[in-house]
Amino acid sequence: MTVPPSFILDGIRDILRGMEVEQQVELDTHVARDLGLDSIRRIELAMEVENRFRVRLEPEDEEGIETIGNLEDVIRRHLSATGECGSGGPDVCDA
Amino acid sequence: MPDETLGRLLERAAGSGKGVRFVDRNETARFYGYAELLDRARRTGAGLARLGVRPADRVAIILPTGPDFYDAFFGAVLIGAVPAPLYPPVRLGRLREYRAQTAALLRGCGARVVVTDGRVARVTGRAVAEAEPPLGLATVGDLRALGGGPRGGLIGVPDPRAAALIQHSSGTTGRPRPIRVTHRAVIANLNAIRARLLAVFPDDAEREHAAVSWLPLYHDMGLIGCVLTAMAHPADLTLIPPELFVARPGVWLRAISRYRATVSGAPNFAYSYCADRISDEEIEGLDLSTWLVALNGAEPVTAGAMDRFARRFGPCGLRPEALTPVYGLAEATLAVTFSDPESRPRQVSLDRDALAREGVARPTASGGATLISVGRPLPGIRLRIAPETGSRGAPGGEEVLGRVLVSGPSMFDGYDDDDPLGEGPAPPGPDGPWFDTGDTGFLLDGELYLYGRARDVLVLRGCKYAPHPVEEALDDVEGVRTGCVAAIGVPLHEGEEERLVVLAERARGRPPRDDAALAAQAVRAVAERTDLVCGRVLILEPGTLPRTSSGKIRRAEARRRYTQGQLSPPARRQGMALIGEAVGSGLAVARMRRRRRGPATQGDSS
């Protein structure tokens, strides 16, 4: 499945707006440094991303995530992968 | 029952029909009776034994909240091995630091094997490889398969004086240390907790205790206070993964409501987090009237958090008396004092000057500092205040501030790492072996009030952090005087929880006009290098921070002066040199508060 270019970034922006992050969010925005998300807020971001995109981020996916662009890449990889982690129902990847 | 062990607790619970309910992110729950958990643990234990784990071997456990954790923990216990739960990987965080920390913890406790699941194994693999536990890494699934079919009679009946588990605490330096507690100590603490709770609410046919917790299972309050206390009772326990609570705090209160919980606890921050973050729609239909004891521990208790929580959830049937401040530490297994769960937490108003300058607790009618009682020692636990050296005795009617010392049957047995610099488990004193908690406080009418701490640990949202990594994050910030930084935990406003405050001296010869930019850079550097967000950064004149004779920064003294408004540069005395101040990303808390829909938090004590 192909994903429209701004679909994921817009989704992430939406999540961050919901989290009351007021900064401008671009692909090169640094999650810790620019957004100042502490560990608790990062858990929240990860959970919201998983719920919205119906993906399950594996710990090794999260390994290199420093910027919003990195996060976007990981989500795109999951959405593009054919199979169980597509646009299925809630928490299809939870098993 | 003097020869009780953790294995026997599970065996006895297995006959009760009670068990543990695990809530998933859809808020559906799966129930496992203690009998089933015993059966699974026996198989896992057999697997561990077959792998080569022997009695007294340390078994590191890195698992999220779930039945696997019980399998691994009690599997180890049933063969007389010693479980050492460690924290699972952080989310969107610094995995490199996580791995280094985990490798250090594995080496520190001398883990013989690491038990985890497939998901965690893929990240912890390298940490494990670095620490080289002799038996490597095993998943719970592997161990159950290795253990074969159900079997009984595996219990090696360890000596109650033998080590029961290893828990980690930051001790007095902030560096996590493996704390060894015996079966006897754990059982003593569980009995003390239950005695206090049951004395207040006698067990009768009318009332069935049930507990709910979202606390991580590698944390003493989650493991001892929830998992083991519920099992000892035995009572049904509902467990929520901590990250689910963080993302959706309403889950916690809904579980209490749904499963008619009588006991549930959390660190102070969770109470304000819920008050601020749970929407009016979510509150509708919540029934918190069964909640008799809402324990508040693991970080300094604030009046602000408790008042907001009580106001916000009073309409859901929450009894204001339910809020129960407690105090404990991993070196005492867990619990040391409980306030009275039947009445509102006691508060005193004390003269600020007397507290800060004379070290005495002098009640005052108005304008004083409000301190909250964390209650009386649990049965069997002894507590005394050792006045700081140099402080003079106070006349009658006033209590002297001092170090909080603890003693009793639930004290730990020793640290598992053999660090010659480490403090001993229980330094002998005139009245027996007393452990210096590093906290300072005083006793008033037999109740303990905490006021600061002598140690440098940062306590933020119930977690303890060492100050050094934060201070070192500023090493590369040009314009900050290298090494002249103190990271301290203090409330930004009275009655609120502690936030990270960084005090940094400006490099010599640098103009004060750049201070604001410097502070902003410092905020970013800390965020980038640690998992922490600064509540405030203050740029100070060179030489402002108090130092020891050998030139080391005295954090506790810096903290005291900061809170008293006495941080002054050395030469000119001009009050606080608070020129550049960046509250920076610390605004997150203020923002969160706004997120709550519905009535504003009127009368907020801050």
C-alpha cells in the first residue's frame, strides 16, 4: 500500500497539537531538543502514534528516532509493509 | 509465620480463588487465578533449573507488565533463585544509554541469566552481551517450553533468611545500587502493611479488598506494595501497564471504579496528572466510593496535588480521607510510615525562618510553610531523628530537624555489588543498627514530616535520578563555567511537585546580557543528553554556588539557598543573581493543566 506524502507528517502534527505542543513541527524537528518532550511525554507520543496509524512500534524501530522525520520513516515503513500492520481494525498488531 | 517465604505466599494464594487481572490497551482484561500463575511459575522455574540456574543465583528480569513477569519472578523464587527486576526499554528514548545502564545493573547484581520476551530481547541483546551473564538470555516462552508439563513439588523451600529478591535504588548518590532483601524482611514488611490496613478496615464478610495498580513492576511500590501485598492477603489485583496510564490516565480510575478497588496507590505526580488530564466526559459514571486507601508515596507529597485530586474526584464519590501519604524506601523493603487512612492527612504550618535557619519546626499561625505528615511507623518499624551535627537543641514544644534513621525487621541485608565506597547496610548506633535514609525531617506527635533531603538525588515524577548526567550535559554549552553547575529538584511553586532546576554559573568574562540565550541553550542541552526536561535554568554570577573545601559543588546547600532566596554572588551582595532565567519547556506542565476541559482549577494552592 502506498501512503500519500503528507499523510503521516500531518498525522504527527495533529497528535502533537493534541498534546499541546505549540512549536512548529517539521521533518527535521528534534523530538527531545526542539519539542522538549520528557520521557513521560514521549511515551504518550509513541502510544498516540500507534493508535492513530494502527501500527506497533518495535523497540528496535525506535532505536534511531531522534527527529520527526525519523519517526515518519518508521511509520511509513510499517504502513507500506503489506500484511497485518496496514489499516486494519484497532490494535491488530497487539497480539 | 516465621518461616514464611515468597514461594509459600503464592502457594497459599493459589487456594484462594483470587488472582490477577491484566488490562490491555483496549481496556479489556484477562484474569489469571493464582493457581494458574503458580502452575505457570512452576514450569518456568523448572525451565530455569534445567538451564542451569541454581538456588541463590541472581535472575535478572526485564519484562513489561504482564503474566510473563509473574512467571519469571515466581519461577525464580520457586527454585530458590533470586529475581532482580530491571526496567524495560524506554520509549522513543536513548537506547544507547539504556543499554549501558542495563549492562551496568546486570554486572552489579551478578545476574546469572536474563529473562525477557522476544520483543525486549531484540533491544537488550547487546546490553546482555556486554554484561556476559553466564547463562545468557532466555525468553519466558523458552523457559516454559524447557520446563515441560505441569509439575509440583519443585519448591526448594529456601531458608527465610536467604535473599528473596534484588531491588534497585539510587541510594545516597543517585547511582542505582542492587539492594538485597531476605524473605524474612519482605514478609515482615508485607505483614506490617497489611496489619496497618486491616487494623483500620477489619476484614469482614462485607468487605473484600481488591487492588488496582499501574506502577511498574520493577519499582518497589509496584512489586512489594501491589504484587506481593495483594498476594499475601490474598486479594484480586488489577494491573495496568504504566505506559497506558501515562497515555490515558483515566484508565486507572476506570479500573478502580469497574473492579471496586479498595486500595490503590501512586506517586504524588499521578494525582495532579489525573486532576489535570482527565476530562469531564471521562469522569462521568466513575464511582470511586469503594476506594478506601489512596496511597501517595515514592516522591514528596504535596498539598496542591492532593487538594486538586480530592476536589476534582470528590463528585465521583472519592472520600477525601482516602488520600494517604506514605513514606518508604527500597532499603526498608518498601514501607516505613503510613498516615492514618481513616482521616485526612495532617498538615502543619511552620515558621519558615526557624526551619531554614535554626533547623527547628516552630508552628506558626499564618504565612508558614505547609508540611504534610507521612504518618507513623508501621508495626515493628522504628524510626528516629538524628539532629544534624552542629544544630542546637530546641526548647520544649519545638521539634528539631534531623536525618531520618530507620531500623526494624524489614531492613535490607546489604548491597549486592561489592563497592568499597558504598555505605553499609545498617551502621551501628547507640540503639542498634540504624539506616540513614538521607532524608531530613522531624517527628511531631509521633508522625513523620519530611523536609528536604541530605542526599543529592533528584526525585521527579516518582523516579530518582542522579544529578551528574544533567550537570555534565552543560559541559559543552559555551558560556557556562565548566563544572560549575548544580542540578537540584525543587517545586517551582509552593505546594507543587518538584521539578528539575539547573543552577549554572556564567563563564568568567562573559557578559550577563547573553544569559537568557545561555539558559535556553542549557535547556536544549539537557533535553538532548538526558531524558529530563528543565523546569527552570538560572544563570548565576561566577562563584555563586556553594562549594566544599575541595571545590566540589554542595548541591544540598545550593538547594537550600535557592529555596530561601539566598543564592548570592561572592563579592557584591545583591540578592539573587537571577538574571537570565528560562522556564523553557517546563511550560509543559502549565500546558497540560490547560488541556483539561471543564471548570478551571480554582483555588489552586500554587
